[in-house]
Amino acid sequence: MEKYNNRDDLIAALTEDVTPVTPIRPRQGLALIAFATVAAALACVVIFGFWAGMLDGRASPYFWISNLLLAIVGASSATALVSTVTPRVGAQNPAPAWSTAMLAVLPIAVFIGVMSLEAGHDHGMSLSDPGLRYWECAAYGLGASSLIALASVLFLRRGAPVSLNRAGWLIGLTSGSLGALAYNLTCPLDSLLHTGVWHVAPVFMAAIFWRYAAPPLIRW
């Protein structure tokens, strides 16, 4: 410190090698995540084919409820995710937690429905429903989510997220919900037993995976 005669000299020395950079904007992250989601959806449609049932009225209310909830989780989580790219203090956005709780209603409803079957009340449900055994939807949705997760990680690496664990959760919720939504454009199985289990499973699977996998990837 004795090397510098005054504060101006100290500041000049500290900033001598500093170069200006373009500021990172959250909307850039949203655009990148949206692009990755569209790319994942197009890839799923090319590989598996588009299900026209959502256009001609064949899709059940369960199909729309599950996919709209996935869209809400994806939008709220993506918005919270891109806001972590810049350091800040204060209250965190609770929307991802609340929207995920809303989505969790579906598997809970399936569980209650299955218990009702055991009691002799079918409520239009059946354990012989082929959709209950078609677990591949969860696998394909999880595969589609990997592209969105990659885009999220690349964006966060450009910034300075303070809570790496929270960023990991948000990457998982964002990619899992939007990846499942991308694949669901191709799935003709729309019963509650199917949509309430396999269409939402990628969200929780991706959230747990990226909670532990993401922090080392986005840490400075």
C-alpha cells in the first residue's frame, strides 16, 4: 500500500488490466432457453411424429391440464433461473416452488385414484390402462430436457450466480418441465394414470439430478 501516494494511483493500478465486457441480460437467457425448447420439440416431432389429437379434439382434459402445468413450471423456473446470473441480495422468487407444488397435485391425484380402485371405486380409471406401463415417455422427455439443461448451463457460466445449489434446482425444474412438454407433443396417451405419472416424472428426476450435477459446471 505504501507504493501508492494517493487513492487515485491505487485505483489506476487496480483497473489497469480491466477490459470492458458486454453486460449479461436475463432476456438473453430466456431467448436461449426458448430456442433450446423449440429445437427439442422439433427434434421430438421429427423422430416420433406429431400427435394430431390435440388439434382435432381427441386430447382429454388431463392432457391439457398436465401440459399447461408443465408450461407454468417451465416459465416460472426459467424466469427465476436467468435472474440468478447477476449477484443480488433480497427475497428470492417463490414462483418455481409454488408452481412445482401445483404440478405435484397430478401424481398425488393418481395415488388417491389408485387407492380408490382398491376400495372398488374406479372413477374412470383402470390399472389395466396401457399408459400406466409406458414409462418411455419419461425417458424421452428426460432426453429432450438435456438440450435445455445444456443451454441453461452455458448461460449461467457467463454470469455469477450466488447460490449454486438453487441454480441447480432451477436448471432441473426448467429443463425437466420444458423437455417433457417438448416430447408430449408426440404422445397420444392422455389418461390421468399416464399424464399424472410419466409426463411429470422428468421434472422431478431432472431437478434431483441437476441439483448435484450443475454446481461444478457453473462454478467459477
